[in-house]
Amino acid sequence: MRIVVLAGGIGGARFLRGLRKAVADGTGGGPDATTITVVGNTGDDITLFGLRVCPDLDTVMYTLGDGINTTNGWGRADETFTIREELAAHGQESLWFTLGDRDFATHIMRTAMLNEGLPLSAATESLCRRWDLGMRLLPMTDDPVETHVVVDDDGTERDLHFQEWWVRHRAALPARAIYGAGAEAAAPAPGVLEALEEADFVLLPPSNPVVSVGTILSVPGLREAVAAKTVVGVSPIIGAAPVRGMADACLAAIGVETSARAVAEHYGPDLLDGWLVDTVDAEVAASGVTGISVRSRPLYMTDDDATADIAREAIAMARKIVGAAR
Ligand code: GDP
Ligand code: CA
């Protein structure tokens, strides 16, 4: 079985841990019979202190590699902040984005490789070699794409890098628009279209529909390649709120209501074949969404076992849809 997953940061990474466990426990014939390819979001990437930082790729890498700070869901475990303290002493201003010493080493290694002329996909592969991910992690593109947010700052329109809006302003400035700078000119990274071509189905983890999955789908050619497959998604919205983070602010910016139904309708039946919603949203499964099969079950990724159960259900749903289409 070949599975492709489009992943953002925390929600994507946690789902992938569960998916890896589900596959290892025999769902789909065990780990040797199944390959998982992750297409990671790079729209959150930012250059700080001359270093290229790829927050979502690193969150996936650290989470699958058991190197993540499990409390925050981002950054390294057993982290120290000496470099940050020194930068503060130098009066550096970009300290709103927290980087620890261990994390800095990742960005130094990545930047060195990029400066040598390696594409991001090769640098990512090299960084992943240190960790035992149990799956392949590809950036969505090797080209620079940066998510920007047009905000209303007391009546004045300003264009901010996504991280500045999200981390520095905690998404508090109302967003008028969200766009991927450079997206139109980007191409899928090597291996992405091939993995999609060979995939039995695609899973969308409960990642942010706008700035994680939406950004990945904005790379020319990707949406079509994904839509050509059976796609099953897990809702990041439970009830009327994101489980974690401020995805509601992103959905509001593109005029989509914060609900499991609205997100499914936003993805649309041309993209999405199956949709898992939480039991509190059982009404969505009962009344249905046109062109998409919907099932409800608990969707809190409280630990790897609970998440593996969610992943098993997503796989079962995808296989059923694939089987029915044959
Ligand atoms: P980010 O890049 O770190 O923001 O992470 P993602 O885009 O991958 O995922 C963010 C989304 O994960 C948020 O919209 C959350 O609502 C969702 N999320 C986090 N934890 C859970 C969970 O336990 N269950 C579900 N269903 N969604 C979750
Ligand atoms: Ca992210």
C-alpha cells in the first residue's frame, strides 16, 4: 500500500505518528508492505539571522524522530537557549520567533547545504537521515514560497510574513487576505508528483486547511494530482473551534466558517472523497455533505494509540472508497 499525506506542523506530525503506528501494527499488511510519503508545507518558512528555518518540516521531523518538545508540540526536547540569550544581548530584534540551541543546529546545517547549492528537498533528506522517521518527507516545492497575510492594522493595510502575523501578533490583527508569495512560479519538489501518481490514496491530517493544506495545494499541478486520487481527510475543527491554534482566524480570512462541515465544503467534492468528523459533529455525518462520504468518531489525538485508531479509520475509509470505484 502506498499512502501520501499532505502535512503542516503539529496537527500533521501527530497524525503521522499515529499513522506510522497503525501501519506497524499490521493495518495494510505491516510496515514492509506500506510506504508513506509526506508532502510537507514550506509556506511557513522564514529566514532569520541569515538561517533558513522550515518550521513545519522540522516539526514533522522532530515529532517522528522522538526529538520534539512534546509540551509545546514544536522545537526540540531538552532544549537550551544560550544562543538566544546572546542574540538578545546583541540587541537582536527577531527574538519573537523562539529558536533553541539544538534547533539552531538544524537551521545551520540546512542553510549550509542550501548555500552549497543543494535544493531544499536534498537538504531535507540529508537532515532526516539522522532521525528514524519510518517514512519519506518531501517539501512541497524546492522553490521559495512564503505565506503572507494582508492585515488591517488600525485601518492601515499591511503585508506581513505569516510568522510575523501568527507568532508575533498571535493572529490578533484581522486578516484581509492570505496568499502564497511565489506560489504561482513554484513547481512540486522532485518525487512529489511521482509519489502521488503511485499512491493508492491520499490522507489529509487535521492540519490547518488554509495555511498548511491550502498552501501545499496552491503549488501549480499539486491540487490536480491530489484530486485525481481518492482523498480522505480528518477534520481539524471539532465543534466550532480548532482543537489547537488559531485556524479560525485563517478560515475567517478566506470567508469560510469554522466548522467541520464548512471545511469539507471548502475542500469540495472534486478534491475530497471521505471526511472524518468528531462525534460532537455527528450531525454532519448524519445529514451528509454533497459528494463526500462522512463518518464520525472521536478525533482528539490524545496519544499515539488514540491517533492510530483515527488513522486506521481513515485508511479503512480510503480503501473502501478505492474498492467501490474499481
Ligand atoms: P501547524 O502548522 O503547527 O499549525 O500544524 P498543522 O497545520 O499541521 O495543524 C494545526 C491544526 O491541528 C489546528 O487547526 C488544530 O485544530 C489541529 N489539531 C491539533 N490537535 C488536534 C487533535 O487532537 N485533533 C484534531 N482533530 N485536530 C487537531
Ligand atoms: Ca505551520
